[in-house]
Amino acid sequence: DQQVKQNSPSLSVQEGRISILNCDYTNSMFDYFLWYKKYPAEGPTFLISISSIKDKNEDGRFTVFLNKSAKHLSLHIVPSQPGDSAVYFCAATINAGGTSYGKLTFGQGTILTVHP
Amino acid sequence: EAGVAQSPRYKIIEKRQSVAFWCNPISGHATLYWYQQILGQGPKLLIQFQNNGVVDDSQLPKDRFSAERLKGVDSTLKIQPAKLEDSAVYLCASSPPAGGITGELFFGEGSRLTVL
């Protein structure tokens, strides 16, 4: 049962353009969402997160949008840079008042390639 | 601040052999997690510790996998006997009490296991 899905295995964009990575979830209990970035031979590193009480969170070039009714979130990277080339994982959790952090359910990942 | 340390980075064994992975979390992080990442999939939680107690091991194949966190600091994950389908990257992660500010997990570089 894939509760978090990233339906695009890969995405290729030109440097300077916008990258949009998508994620869908099925469990309506999820109330906190995170994006991780992973380079080869390294562990995932945290990028940005959003609580279900918000519909947008921005951090520099990275913005995450949450559409609760559609159970969909997206990560926008503007402008994209070659160093952004990595695997991006969407993850979700049930916060339950701050006691359930950590039990993250991950999507399959999207490989982003940014061409110079 | 030192990150999450894992060893060994790579291990190749034959099926039915045993293997052990070690993890030392970030100092002060009470919660420790072991995730399994099979090629092409997102990380899947195997076990979560809070100090030296198990919070969640519902997805740990207990007939062959075991994990311990003695003294509430470092942890060992063991597989005995290994199967071909255990080939994966085993990621250790830790988080501060109450998930910190963002609820993020801090991952180690992972231990890549190949079972022949």
C-alpha cells in the first residue's frame, strides 16, 4: 500500500528554469510533510517542510505547496541550478501534537537533472 | 557538530550469512531510526528507538532482523540469515527531543548491503 507516491521517476530542466516536483498521498491522517534531497552515496538531507495548517512554505529558492483537498503537494525550485541535480523524496507523517515525529512514510523519489 | 556515523559503508555477503551494521547518532538526539532503502524505492522505517526503548518495530522482519540500542546511544542492526531481497541501503537517522524545530530527521550516509 503506497501511501505516498511520486509518479514521476525523473525530471530534466534547464538551468535557470523552474523545477516542479509532485507528490500525492492517500492517508488523510498525514498532517506534516517534508522534502528531502539525496546525492549519490550520501544520506538524505532535509530540504523544507510544511504543516497541514498552511498551504505554502518558502525558503529561498525552494517553495512547497500543499493542497489538502487534493492530497497533493509540490516542490518548486526557482531558479534551478546544476547543483540541485539529485533525488528528491517527499515524506509524510502524522504529527499527533508533536509526539510522532520520525515515522516518516516516503515516496519513491524523483531524479532531478538540471542541465547547464 | 558531528553527523550520524554509520559503518560499514559497504558489505557483500552470501545468502544465509549474517551481517551487522552500527550507528552512532548525533549527540543529544534521543530518537534513533533504522530505515531500509531498496533500489528505486523510498526509505522504509524498520525500527524506531526512544532512548533505549523501542517505539515502533512493526515493519521489522523479526524472524531475521534484530536491533538494539544499549545505553540509549549507539545502535546495532543485525540480519541473520540474510536473503537476496535484503540487498539495500540501511540508513540510520536521529532526531532531537520532540522533533526539534522542523521535525526533520538527520540521516547517516548509509550502509549498502549486497547479498549474493
